[in-house]
Amino acid sequence: EAGVTQFPSHSVIEKGQTVTLRCDPISGHDNLYWYRRVMGKEIKFLLHFVKESKQDESGMPNNRFLAERTGGTYSTLKVQPAELEDSGVYFCASSHLRQGTHEQFFGPGTRLTVL
Amino acid sequence: AQSVSQHNHHVILSEAASLELGCNYSYGGTVNLFWYVQYPGQHLQLLLKYFSGDPLVKGIKGFEAEFIKSKFSFNLRKPSVQWSDTAEYFCAVNGLGYSTLTFGKGTMLLVSP
């Protein structure tokens, strides 16, 4: 069974540019999560999809971040325009069930560097 | 707001030494607790979790953790570490009815052969 995949693995962009990150969850997992780790800080929750619906987007930093999950399969996270403080590793995770006791399976992350 | 505190950011041990990584959480309600590990170049993966029952839980690769409710702690232990345990370890929590995880800052463990 394929795990959670993320693309690209690395992205280096200049301030003001746009970047789109993609996450493919494990097939059949309705729950998809985005997290971010800024250097030296903890991994922080950004948002949670259940199928194509946003269940919780309380962690999104501001309106420069837009997440979508059309069709309830893969998800994209767009940053437009990117700022220096957006640099970090963006993780995607998926789980089969919504219950908090269920394991979230993580992807390898996308390392975003904004210059 | 819930938070997780990991006591050590970097730990260096020799092989066969015992390991204990501290984790304390702040949350006003029933919690589920997790330890995740990220080996070099690999994904975050679950080591073990606690959500009810026996407060001493056993995970993969010989790891265990004990939930002490009165101390709001969930410390990770391993009696004898191996070089292959070199990794970053993350404690995480979510509340009853919620699935999103709150993580600690992580502890980088280096085991020297």
C-alpha cells in the first residue's frame, strides 16, 4: 500500500512568488491534514479536510494560504504571495477515521524556502 | 489552549544506555497521547499511543511510555538504546473528540556506537 506522498520535496522561491504544494493521501483515507514546522519550532496544525470539506482551518496563518481538496482525493496548499516567514517544512497526513485515537500517517514533507 | 512541552531538545547517549524523554502537556480535558519518531530521511511514524486503559503502553522497537495523569506527563522510555534509534522524537496530544494533533518541539536523540 502506497503511503502519503508530497510534491515537491523541496521548493525555493523568492518573496512575492506563488507556490503550490501537493499531497496525495493514502487511498481511502477521508481525513487529510496539513501541518507546518518552522525551523526551531514545533510542528503546527494548519487545517483538516474530511473528504472535500474543510473540517477545521483554524491553524491557517492568514489569507495568503489557500487549501483545496477537490473530489476528496489529493489536496493542494497554495501560498500567494509567499513571505519570508512562510519558510519551513509542510507536512501532510491522512487517516481513515476521524476519531482522535486513530493514527495519522505522515508524508515526507515539502521543504519550502522563501528568499 | 493546549500545549506540549518536551524537556530536552538534544540528547546524546552511548549504545546500551537507558533512555527517558520527558513530555508534559497542558490540556483541560481527556486526552489522547502519542509519540512519533522521524528517522533520518524518513517520514514521521507512530511509535506508540495512549487513549485509555493501562497507563503503561508499549510500542514498536522496544519503546514504552507511561501516562501519569496527576503529573500531566507521558514520558518515553527504552531500557537499552541502539545506534539505529538515532532520530527525532515528537510527543503529541489531541483532545477527546478532536483529531488534530498538538506537537512538542521534538527531541533529537543521537546514539553513538
